[in-house]
Amino acid sequence: MVKLNKLGSFLMITALVTLTACSGTSNGNAPKGNAASNSSASTSEADAAFAKGKYDPPIEISSVLMPKKYVHGDTKENNVHDRWMLETLGIKHKDTWYPANDDQYRQKLQLAISSGEKLPDFVSVPTNAVLTNQLIDSGQFIPIDELFDKYANKILKDHAAAHPELWYPFMRDGKKYNMPILEYTDNDDTLLWLREDWMEKLKLEAPKTIADLENIMDKFKNQNPDGLAPKDVYPLAISLKNKTNTWMGSLDWLFGAYGTIEEQWNKDANGNLEYGSVNPGAKQALAKLKEWMDKGYIHADSALWDEGKSAESWTKGTAGILPGANWVPDWPAPDLLKNVKGSKYKAYPIPAGPDGLIGTKWQNSGVNASIMINKDAKHPEAIFLYYNYLLDNMANPTAGSPYEYGFAKGYDWDIIDGQPTSDKEKIKDFSNEFPFLTGPARIPDLYMKTLVKLANGEKPVTPYEKQMAEFRKPENWAAAKIVMSQQNIRKQNYFTGAATPTMVSKWNLLRQSEMETFNKIIYGKLPVDAFDEFVTNWKANGGDQITKEVNDWYKSVSAK
């Protein structure tokens, strides 16, 4: 995915250890669940470390670190991050895994589970319910409930309290097994990015309804301001290849206009989970898509286009509407400006359907990876000391702090001509690829709040706000404001567990049937009423049983 990683700030899958002198360090009661943490010596050492903010004498931990760029003579075993970690926190690496890539890491991890090979103290886990459950099943990792309650800082605890659903993928028998790594919320919410130069030349207003949007598409195609022939313009850039509820060229907003979000598990009126693609609203959305295909509003090759390819039709100037997230100004919008002279673009709110319904996907509870703690770790709380420190000191640094301009002078910031700068063009051997055990520290709601503040014309005050003002474009700020003005339209995917038993044997066939049926309806190879037969077959061929299993899972993890 592109998201913020394309912009140089995506959360890497790495391993962990946590930080700051935070809350809950006074009672001296050791978290239960592993021999190391039950010893009085370990308990007193941990409490002393949290009271002081570092281990003294230093401790050794093992973790997983993915490949990074090293400069200034640094190596994976000796670098500015590890020197900082030892000096600041009294933690140093020993026997850490350094896989070459994500695939190698996953293979090594699964081999270690099956063979009984020694695992690191702190194991990073990508957002993958199957892998998480395999690791829990291995018996090599401890529940973190008591460690979290005692050692997690306020930022982490407050976010978890506000978003209890973040725990659902990590739970077994009422216990929590993974420490969540926080990520920016609302960063992938869908907007409509329109060719603003076309809107201005045609004197068109913002589309408030799907009908308004259809009028815009008709004008874009048949009265094209760039003089393109109707046969060369397909106003709506979408992807129908793999998923339609996705991160670019998505159709979640259109299905939302008819009361459902496809390809995810939504709550029905009774609070039960239902698969959005079999909701009656999906039939109305498909009928509308067929109509748009017939009118040439959608390119006939959309079924062959993945997300990146859908964006290309917008950036080369043959489409005027691209469904995408707030970060489109960083990618792929620069390609549009380069390819089409005089082009402009702007984000617009999601329009309402004929009954006033509006909806988009929302699948981000502010978590984008996690850490599991080895039952043999001598210092299981160390990950919290480390991560607390990052969250408290680096996620939103204060003016005058050591991290006001970046992490390490000479690496991601420096003094040039007497002024501090983080401009990579000015800094020799610039690098901001630090091997943080948790990836870069992020406070989930800070990114969007900051962009909204900038969009409102407020001056950036904090170091973080100044950084966002420098590196994010005004179009990005405005898009964030639109996202946050439509918070109530987002529909969460409530199923985040591993595949249920019936899913294992039936889901691939059900998904294949769904994609084939939907595409054939959109392309007119099946009548719209074929949707009804699809739903009947979906339910009979495992869908009803899967729905029961999904609801059983949800009740098990969400029970108070």
C-alpha cells in the first residue's frame, strides 16, 4: 500500500521494547504469567528502572529488526539508535534477529515455532490474524494484561480505552497477547479527488448527492474542458481487479450510498455482524455501476486494473474523479501536475445516496502492528519502558527538547548556516531510517488534528505542527478537514480475527463467486437480479455458517 509509507512515514514491521517513566510504577507487584516476572529480584529491578527511566546496570534484550539504511559508518550491530538506546534507557541488543525481508522473517518465525528454536524476547507481528493465532497457539508467548495495566503509559492506555476493538485480533480466552503499536487514525478514509480545473471551467458545484456526481461525470465526458472526445474520457477511475473496498480507486463510498459497505463485516440494525456484499444495498450499488459502465463513465478495462493502475487513468488526464485518501497530494497527484499542463485537483466530501445515506470504510483502530513477549524473556516489561519513551518524547516533541528537530543530529536533522534543518537536500548522508523496535512513534489522532488546524489557518506552534506545515501540502490539509467533518459516515469492519473453520474451506470459493457475479452484473453479462441468486447460493454454500461463526467470535472478544 502507498499510504504514508510512500511519504516516508509508514510503520515498519519490527520488534519492540518500551519506554518512559510512566504511570503505575509504585506498588511493586509483579505481573503474573511467567517465571521471570514473578521473581522479587526481577520485580524490584523493573520498578527501579521505571522510577529512574532506565535500567542501571544495563540489561540485554533480543528482538527483530528489519533492514535499514545505515550511514556515517553505522552497522546493524552498532548504530546511532542502539547507542542511544543503551545510553538513554540502559538497554542493549543481544541475539537479535536481522531478517533480509518480510517474507524471510515470516518463514523464519514459522520454522522456529515448529522446530522449537529459541525466539527473541520481543517478536513483532504484522497485521495478520492467522500468524497472530499461530504464535498464540505455540505457547511461547505470555498474555500481557498485567504488564499493560502496570507499565503502559497514558497515551497507550487512553487510546486502548477509547478503541477497545483494537484488542480483538489479539485475544484468546479473554486474555490479551499482543502489545499494540500505534498508527495514525483516519489516514485511509476515502475522499473523492476531482479535477478542479475542470470543475472551474464548467462552473460546477460540489456534488452533494450521487445524482450531482452523475451530472459532473456527464459534463466531464461530454463537455470536456480539455477538448477530449467523449470516447477518450472515462470520468471515474476505479479498480475492479482484486477488491472494490480498497485503498485507491475504491467503491466503498458508492455502496455506502445504499446502506452497506462491501467486502467487510458490518453491524446490522440488531447489532449482529453481516457481510456487506450480501446486503440488499449492494444490489442497488451494482445497478448503478452497470448504468455508469453503459454510459462510459467507467473504463471497460477497470476489471483488469489494480489500485495503482486506476490512479494512472487520473494522472494521465483521462479521468476526472479518483477515490483516494488524504495523502493523494503526495502520491499520485504530482504525476497529474507533471502530465497535464494547467491541471488542478481538490478533495470533495462523500456524496449521499437517494435516501440520504452516506458511508465509507473505516478499518483503522489506530494500530498497524504489534509485539508479542516471549515467556522466557528476563525483562518482559522492557518493551514498555522503550515504547513509552518514544511516545512521550518523540511522537509530539516539545520545543527545546533533544528531539525538537528530529532524532539524531547529523542524521535526520542538522545545523546548516546556523539554522536547524531537516531538509534532506542540505544534510550530507541524510537518513531517517532508524531501527526503532516499534517503528516510528505515533499518537493516533495527532496527524489529522494537526492538518485540520493548518487547514483552519492556525499558525503551527509545536515542532510537530511545524514539521507538518513544511512537509504536507495545503491540499492535504484541506482533505484532512473534509475527512474529519464526515467522521460519522465511517463504517468499521468488525471482523478482525483469523479465518473461522468454515472460512478455511469455503471462503475462497465464496469470494470468487462474489467477484465474478459482481463484475458480470457491472459489465451487463448478467442481469441485476442475478444478485438475488448469488445471495441465496452464498448463504447455502457456507455463508450462513460463516456468519454464525463470525458472530460467535465477535461475542467472545467483545464480551465485557
